Amino acid sequence: MKKICALAFIVTILDQLIKYLFTTFMTLGESVSFIPHFFSFTFVKNTGVAFSLFSGSQIPIIMLSIIVLFLLCVWIPKQKKDTWNLLSFGLLLGGIIGNLIDRIFRQGVLDYLDFELLGYDAPIFNLADIAVVVGSFLLLIIMWKEDKKCKNIL
């Protein structure tokens, strides 16, 4: 559990440090093109969840985040302590905590990574979002592999 907490702490600190830098050097709504028609730093506040769903619903989203954190903290100690589980849980916890800090103290999540792919302007996101998505994806792969092993035994 110490390794998971250490990774979660690192993700949270990096996420908050990057957001601090954006609040220091950019204003909300400002965009700086890094690679034209592909990648920009666009500094926005999202009061919803992915794709701005449930915008303005901070209290329910905060409550849901706390419940998910609690359930993960109960479930994690019961899981195998292999590298992939440690990585997935650390990323998940760090990402959830990073965005939860924003929701509580900034009344919305600060996003800044803005990609345009083949004319499609993708939703703007941040490091915590990446950690949650990668951690969730790894966890799904782990669970799928474990399920396959169980079925092969039967």
C-alpha cells in the first residue's frame, strides 16, 4: 500500500504543480498554440466531469469522488500486490485526488491540454485526467486477464 500511496502522492503533486504554473502564467480562456492545428495549451475551468457533463454540479461530483476514493481504499488492500495493480491503483488515486482538490478549492477542474485531430477539437484535459484514464484502462486489462485465467481453470 505504501508504493500505491507514494505514486498517488507523486501524481497529485505533479498535477497540482502544473495547474499552479498555469494559474501563474496564463489567464482562464487563454490559448497558446504549440503545434499549429494539432496541440495547444488552452487554460479552462471545467465545472463538470468528462466532456463537461453535469457542469455546475460540484457538490454531487465531490461526493461521488469521495465515495469512489473510499471504495478504492477498501478494495485495494484485498488485491494482489503486483506491479501492474500498484501502478493502476496509484494512478487512479492520484488522478482522482488531483481533480478533487480542484473541485473543492477552485470550484472546478483546471484543464490545459488541447488537441485537434483531423479537424476534430478534442475535449481539453489535464494530467489527473490522464492518470485516471490510464489507471482505469490498466485495471480493466488486469481484470480481463484474471477473468480469462479463471475461465481456463474451469
